[in-house]
Amino acid sequence: MTLTLESIQLTADDLKDVAARHASAQELYSLTSPRPPVAQFGWRDRWWLNHTAAQQVAINYWFFESHDEACTAADEGRSRLSAKTVSKFGGHESIYQPPPNDAHGLGDVVWQAGANFLFVQETVVVLVAEIGGRVSEETTLRIAQMILEKINNVVISRQ
């Protein structure tokens, strides 16, 4: 099986435990656009959780030619995901920082900003972001882990 959006994209059935309703979808540019590396394809699904628009999650998927391109795009593009920064050694960096521990169990490379998770697995960059501060870190992490599991299942089926 090939690693495609359809093979890893979450569905309402996947998200039934959070009573999700698909609110919108749109194609996305690369995190680093217009600079390289440019994603082969990008997509965002927006979900309303627990039957309310007050609890929203956006799931972004970007596909790259190689794992290295995906890692570079995620690292360079994370500063574009939020205007918020953190002070680091005489300067400021993206609020998306490596998590304090490996308890998340996500991807090859992971950054976190509050309840938002950005990770790379294989040639895919995924962002699971809550909108409005009403979705818990536990929920967004669980959603990110579901996507990771789908990616890993595709990889295993290719072998």
C-alpha cells in the first residue's frame, strides 16, 4: 500500500469517541512555501468535537519526496505556525519546541506547543492543532497517535 492522504487521513469513525463532525477541508501549501522544500501535497481537515464548534481541531498533513525534506520543512516551517515565541539563549524561537519527555510516542521528530503537536513520520509532516484553547492536550495527543498508527500500518503493509 502506498502512503497517501486517504491511507492515513482520520475519519468520523476514527474520531467517534470524541463525537467529531467534519467541518471543513482544504488543500494547503508547504510549511516553507515558497521556499524549498516544497510539499508534494498538503491538506487540512477541521473537526468539531463533542458536538460543538467551540471545540475545534485542525489536522494538517504534508507529503514530501523524502524523510529529510519532511524534517527540514517541519523544522523551518514551525516558526510560521504561530506568532508566539519563547526566549532561548539571547533570542526568540518558535513556540513549537521538543516536548519535555518522550511520553508522547509520536514520530521520528516531534515539536509541541501547548496542546498542539507537530511531528514527522516517514515522508509525512502532521500538525494536530486545537483552536480556541478548549481541547485538552490529552485529546490532541490521542488524535496525533491515531494518525501515527495509520502511517505505521501503511509502512508495515508495504514490507
